[in-house]
Amino acid sequence: MSEDPRWVTEPYRGMYAHGLAIRIDEERESATLPGQRWGYVLAISFSARPSDRGIGLEQDQDDYYTAEAAEQAALHYGKLAIDVLRDMH
């Protein structure tokens, strides 16, 4: 049974990092390893609810064994992006 994708959201420095785990269906170089692969979509915003704006597929060339690991990676990179935005002022 497959679950519907869910957004995870964490507040950080007055903004929000959003992450969504996605199944990777295409063959990857690491396809010889067992198990389903996961990637993620991330977004950052001033709103606690993710929207279709500002969302992009992260191309970090990594994949993850669990949806939870992909979600955590999205939140991590989203927080790094918020750090850059906040520190530019």
C-alpha cells in the first residue's frame, strides 16, 4: 500500500523550510543496491503552508533509502538556503 506524499514543514529563522519525498523511478547508477530510492522537492517561504511557487526538484545527485531520510535532507538544505538569504542582509 502506498501513501500519498506529504509536506513536512519546520519553522526556521522567521521562515519555513518545506520538504516532500518523491519516489525515484528512473534507473540510477546506484540501482544495483537493493531497495526503493527516494529524492525530494524543497521549498522555502514566509508561510507555514507550502504552495506551488518556489518549489523545485533538488538535484544533489543523492538518493535515499527511506522517504523520511529524503524529507530530512530537504529540510536541511532548505534551512541552509534560509541561512544564506538571512545572512545577505
